[in-house]
Amino acid sequence: MMRKWMKAGALAVLAMLTLRWLTADGDSETIQNTQQSPASKTAAAGTKATEEPLQTASWPPPFPELRRVPMPDYGPQQAAAQSLAATRNGDPRSPPLQRDTVSAVQPSVAELADPQAYQRYEANQHQQLLASFASAAQQEVPRLQADIERGRQMGIDPASIAKMEDKARRLAALEQELRQQHPEWQSKAR
């Protein structure tokens, strides 16, 4: 497809250059005389006090001198260099990342040395993950229900609304199940 457009463009440029060459070979005075308006002919014949330079309407307009411009190399090496630069410096088109301000608790040297202590550390990390999920689900379910109600008012497809209601219901059920399995979170919740 691209080659067809390139061939068509090359033919158009060649045709314009040929037309320009053919019009430049003729006598320029005869071309100028034939293109003058009758008013300018009478003015030139009557008085020579107000002579204006002859304007010629040449089509196509004169082309600027063609110059070769070096094309930048966009081979595999250039692509690899750009990819590496984007990896190191980031893509300027991407939005900024928001990092967590709270750093994760790392295991101590004693926990790393003792397998039972490390298992307790992992269990504690898992408990914190589940508690965070339950807390986020508790906050998200009312937002989902508000979105569902807004979708009903806007006339969204009932199948899509039913799908979102099912998601909200399953999320609330999972949150309740986690809270029942871990009653120690009840003092922190709601």
C-alpha cells in the first residue's frame, strides 16, 4: 500500500517537473506578452511614465532547489538505545507513579535465622494483607452501590447493572467472611 502511494507521489513530482521544464523552454517575452491584461497593454502603449514590472502567472510555482537531507538511522540499534533510555529514565509520556509512603516491614536477622520465627513473620504479613483487603472492601462496596444506582438513573443496560451488583455482593460477602474468620479485627472495623 505504501509503495503505491510512493509511486503516485513520484509520478506527480515528475509530471510537475516536466511541465516546468516545458514552460521554461519557451520565449519568456512571448509568455509575458500573452499573459498581460488588455488594461496593462493600453497603459504601456499610452504613457511610459508609470511602467510597472510585468507580472507573470506561472504555474506551477517555481520549486526550491532540492537538497539531500541525511536521514537519521532508525535501525535496531537506535530502537534498543531508545528502549534502554526509557527503562533507565522513564517514558516522559507516562503519568507519575505514586509510591507508598509506608515502607514494608522487613524481617529481622533473628527471624531470617530461625525458620519458626520466619513463619510467624510470614503469617503476620498475611494477616495484615487480609486486614487491608477487608478494610478496602468495606470502603469500596458503598462506592460500587452508588455507581450502580447512578447507572440505573442513566439508563445503563440491565445486564451490566446485574453484573456490577453481583460483583458488589461477592465483595461484601468475602469481606464478611474474612471478618468472621478473624474476630480480632472487629475492634478495628466499622
